[in-house]
Amino acid sequence: MRILIQSRGVAVTQPLRGHVEGQIGLALGRFADRIARVTVRFSRADAESRCQAEVSLHPPKVRAEDTDADLFAMVDRLADRLSRSMTRALELKDVPTGTTAALPARRRTTAIRERK
């Protein structure tokens, strides 16, 4: 799995680069054999920075983004979002067309009120 880091207006230091590679590698490591490339883009808008990631699978793409002034915290949340998105994308990809039985059931919550 290749991780490409691009930047526009944000200094990508070696510690930040290592953090991105570590967090993304940890979050997506179990999918490594299905991932061709991960592109992480940093940009700055006013006081906050933006981080976008795109995972190139065989064939769909999974995208996630986050904004924050703290680059390291932003990468942590982005890695978590990517992991969840990858799980959903691969679960749906592995389901045969026309079937819904293999899809996970959604949890339903109901409000319970106490009677007085």
C-alpha cells in the first residue's frame, strides 16, 4: 500500500509525515491487499487546515476529509473515518447483487418514557 502525501499551504514536517503514515497504515492495514494507493492532501483555509484522503481500491474509491487547527488530531480522526468507510465499502462490495440478507441490520432505538 503506497501512501502519497501532498500539501498546499501546509508545512508537512517529518514528524507529521511519520504520523500520517503510521495512523493510515494502522487504520487501513487489514485492507492493504485491496488498496492500490492512498493519497492524503493537506491544505489551509484561514486559521484551519484541511486534510483529505482518497483510497484507490480495485475499482472504487473511498474518500474522507476533516478540518482542524491541530494537524495531528485531524489525521487521527481522518484515519478513523477511513477505516470505517473502508469497512462499509468492502462489505457492500462483497454482497452479491440483488441480495440484502448479508447486509448488517440497522439498530433501531426507541424512546422509553416512564409513566408517573
